[in-house]
Amino acid sequence: MDPHVAMICHSRACRNAKRVEMSESVAPKAPYLRYGRATRVSEQPEHPIRGQILLRTKILNSVDDAAREPLPYPFIVVELILVRHGLPVRKENTDGPADPELSIDGHAQAALFGAYMMSENVDAIYSSPLRRAVQTAEPLSAAIGIDPILVPGIAEWDQHSNEYIPVEELKAANDPRWLEMAKGGFSSDEIPEDFHNRVLESIEDIISKHRGDTVVVTCHGGVINDYLSHILGISNSQFFYPNYTSIHRIAASSSGHRSILSINETSHLRGSGLPTGLFHA
């Protein structure tokens, strides 16, 4: 029998058996004292459904035994929380990689994100080594006392570029680079296949180390797009725009199943007056 069906049947059998036990123990059959007088309770009439419950419970005994056996894989789930960094400053024509830090608004976004996540039981924090991602993790890290672990494999595809211009500014200026990005262009010294492989390997490695945990990963829009498109099985690896400090939740089971729970959560920014990206909350 399929283990999922066995577990469901086992649960139902247990509930049914418990109901029968409770119904039989509601009224004692032996005399008992009530207001100082011996009182005998008559036998309860047999309810037709009780026989059906007992019959089903008896039939499912074999299922119950099967459900007690070790399943072929454990049902252990990791809640993976991918978070895009806050708004960075603009940097152009730098000597070497631009690697911008967060802007004033970006730090404020990160602070709100950290406060929002305080209500959740976070077991570990991972971050891209790029400054905008590390600084996004810092408020949460300081609040819960967990240092972020840096993972080079979840750095953005433009990590070696000597400029960084927020996409909102490119769009406002109708910059050709914005038009290229809108068409799905991939302007990087790294080919898309290599980017995908390192992102997938790095995130799966994080999952494998945290069975049953809740893990926050501060990273980048390209990384989030790539991993979610992999789960969805779509060919366009850059299919949507993640807002700044947006939250994306994935349930990752130890059997290999991956389920997307939410995309682009930004409730922590609502009413703050801070920018969220191309689409304001």
C-alpha cells in the first residue's frame, strides 16, 4: 500500500477506535453512588454506526500495522525563506566589481524585515557574500544572535560587473539595458547554465544541512528567480520581479519534493513609505 494512504488510514482508524472507546466509557454499567443512593445505568442501545466503526477498525488492522513500519522516506520538511536584498546605492565605472552597499532606504527595509522575522523560529541564516545581501541579513542576525554563513554560490549573476544601477532607475530613464532585461536578457560573464548549476547546488546543500529547520537566505533577484523557476519547471529562469527585502517561502521535504508556499511577501514594508521596487506595496 502507498505509504501516504497507509498514514491516512492509520490516522482515521485511531480516531474511530478512540471514539468507540469514549462512547463505551461515557456511562458506567456497574452501580454507582449518586446523591448517596446506588444507581444502576441501563445498557446503552446499540447504535448501528458503532458496528460499522468496529468493522472498519478491524479491517484496517493490517493497515494500522503497516503504518507503524518505517516509511521508505522520512517526512522531514525544511522551510526555506529566500529574501532579496534591500535597495542598494548606485555605483558605476568602479575599479573592479561594483558590489554596492545598501542605501539609507535599503537599511530601513532590512530593519523592518528583521523585525518582521522576529516572530518566527529561525534556526539558521545564510547570505550571499555581496555586501547588499550581507547588510540585509544583519538586523535579523543581531536580533536573534545567529551569524550569517556566507555562500559564494548564491551570489548574483552580475557579481563581477563594475557597475550597479537599480533597475527602477534604468526603467525610468528608458535605458536600453532595461529593455534588454525586460526581454529576458542575461548580461553576465557567466553563462546561464553555470549560474543555474551553482545556485541549485548551493541551495540544495543548505537544505540538506537543516532537516526540520527554518532557514533564511538573503540573496538576489536572479538567484530567487532561478530557483523558483526550477521548482516550477519553467524554461524562463527570470520570470518575475522580486521586490526589495521580499520573502519567498519554499517547503523542502527530505524526499526531494519542493513546494512554493509564497512569493514576493512584502507586508513588512506596507505603510512605511519606503520603495519596494518596480511595483509599490
